[in-house]
Amino acid sequence: MKVCVITGGGSGMGLEAAKAMPNDRIFLLSGRTIQKLDNAARLLKADDKQTYIMPCDTSDRKQVHELARYAASLGEVTNVIHSAGLSPSIAEPEKLLRVNALGTVYVNSEFAKVMKKGVIVDISSNSAYQLPKFMVPKGIYTLAEKDEAKFLVKLLRMCRFVKDSYKSSGLAYALSKNFVIWYAKKSAFEYGSCGIRICSLSPGLIATDMGECEKNEGSSMLRYTAEKRMGTPEELGFAIAMAADERNGYLTGVDILVDGGSVNGKYYQRKE
């Protein structure tokens, strides 16, 4: 039987993506909070979705390895939605880089080992688009698989140039999410010949618990959206499920920007 794995599946976009996916598969939800996972599983089971849970800290490769092994024991892993992540109000720069950036390396590489074919969708953020091109350190990104310690040291050095603690975390967040887009594209071409397609999806400000934490700082982007509002978890869940559906077989190696038009609106309105 098909298996759909969703990291960060206990709430928010991850849970809504599970709701939007077809019922003809097993769902495995992972996250850091057992209570959230239990509640999410109860909701999905009420919708006739066969659901299992497993706690997992995606910044720990060993835990991600065990999650992938458990998923493979349930059936054929065909869909992986990697929505686990932290935001600037929740974590310090190093934790953001470990969870958001290195966590994506662990999820893509460990699940590729157990998948015969299928799709991985890595969740980024429109914050990735806020970095000026000269601040995108692709040379450092290549260290993530070769030398994790040096990868972290070099990115944290960039963040320390920003003295304000929130803005320093904001830069770490933007870098981590920009890395997700870069790494998803790299992974797409690495694993495409194996029948695994990989893409990323970048939400804007979404009305989840995490989104509410960032609302004060992130609300400036809302004026650039076409409808001048935050997105809903349901809207993003549907978009993620669309990207993760195996029928969408030619969608790979790209980032899907689902931010109400804020990135494009920012430049469009400036020109006006």
C-alpha cells in the first residue's frame, strides 16, 4: 500500500495537506509534540484515513533515518511532505539552520534510500526571496553534505553581523529557506533518474500558530499581496497536496511560490 509521510504533520499546513491527499494510502505523521500528533491522527482517522504517528526531530539524522525505516515497513513510500520547520520568533539562528536547512538534507537523503519512486515536497518560505543575490552563499550551501560543522560556522558568521537578535534570527531563517529551495532543486536532478521527483513550495504569511508568532514582523508583506490578507492553512494544504500528488509527474526541480503574490507585488508596486 502507498505511504504518505508528513513531517510537521501535527498541525497547520502539514495536517491540512494530509486532509487534502487521497485516502487510498497510509499516512505517517511526524513531529516534536506527541499530543499534536495524537490529535491530528484522530482527525484523519475520522475522515477514514489510515494514520500512524512517530515523533521525530528532523535536525537529528538518526531520528530521520528511523522515521524512513518505519515508513518503509508500512508499505511503499510514495509521497514525502517535509513541512517541519521553525521560524525566527521560535528559535535562535543555529537551531533554525539545523532544523530548516540540515533537516531538509536528512529528509531528502534518508527517504531517497527507501523510495523506489515517488515525490518529495520540501516546504520553504517566501522569505527565501527576500535575500539580495549577493547574499546568497551557494558556495557555502555545498558544504551541507560535505562538512556540516563548516556549513553552520560560515552561515552563523553571516548572521552575527546583524546585531539585533530577532533580525539575526530572521537572516538565519531566510538563509535556511533559501537553502531549502537550492537543495530541493539539487536533489531533483540527483534522484530524478531513480524515479523520485522533488520540488519545493514557498508559502507567504499563513494563519497558523507559527504564522501568528511572526505576524507583527511579517505583516509588512501583506500590503503587497493581491488580496491584502494572510493565507489559510487549508489553502496551503491544498497547494502542497497538489504538488505532492504523484499524478503531477512533470513538476520537479522548481520552487512553487504560494504567497498571495507578495513577492511579485512588492516589485510591481514599487514600479508603479
